[in-house]
Amino acid sequence: MDLTLYQASVPPLRRALTNLIHLLEKALAHARVQGFDSAVLLTSRLYPDMFPLARQVQIASDVARRGVARLAGLEAPPMADNEESLEALIERLRESIAYLDGFSAEQIDGGEERPITVPIGKGETITMAGWPFLSAFVLPNVYFHTTTTYAILRHNGVVIGKRDFLGAP
């Protein structure tokens, strides 16, 4: 079976963002049961030089949306990074999933060799073809920031495990 660019991008990215919603919902429930304001989790981080939870979720959302858009030869509309609650981050993820759902296989497939140039900070860019862009940049970045969100929540006592991260089969 040949795997298409669409099959390798939209479904796994959609699943990662859906599972991230599940993790944040468990964090909300944990905060309620423990009697603390869930907003304190937004600024939690694993180490002082790392981004806090809110930024981890925003980046996962942005990389997924922008990645799929670029595979289709488009640019994703920007989202404001102004979420001040777990509920707002969940809504951001739902909007990102809806955006991904708006792409068809016809828009993505055929972009395997299309050169894609992306900013990587401080005026620098990298250019790569569609397949390497997806496999070496988009997916690893989304999984990194999703995993870091998981680790921050787990470090803060949220009762989650591998099945929560992976989601339902």
C-alpha cells in the first residue's frame, strides 16, 4: 500500500491535536477535583528556559495548521496567541482541527516534491520538499510540543498515561 502525502499528514496531525484536547480536559478535571485554578497550569514549564504549557499548545496548533497549508501551497491564517485558560486552548485546538478538516486529499497530494520555505527564527529560513518537510519538520515538531505538554501536565500531578497521549485506536 502506498501512503499518500494527505494520509501521512492530516489524519495523524488531527489525531495529535484531538489527543491534546483530551489531555487538557483531564487537566481541567484534575484542577476541579484538587480545588485549584486551572489557569496556573498555563505558565507551568519543565525547566526555566523552556516554553510554558500555553506556548507548547499554541506551537503544536500552529505547526499543524501551517504545515498542512504549506503542503497545499497555501499559508494558514494567523491565530492570536492570547489564550488565558485551558478552555481557550481547547477551543484553539478545535479551530485548528476544523481548519485541517477543510483540506482535501486533492489539495495535498502532488506536493511531495514542492519546495517549501519556512522561517526558523531570526530571519533564517529552510527550504525542503514536501515529504521531508512533513516527516522531518512538521510531525516531529507537533509531537515534540504535544509530548512536552503531556510532561508538564504529568509533572503537575495530572493523572494521565500513555493511553491518554496516544488516544483511542
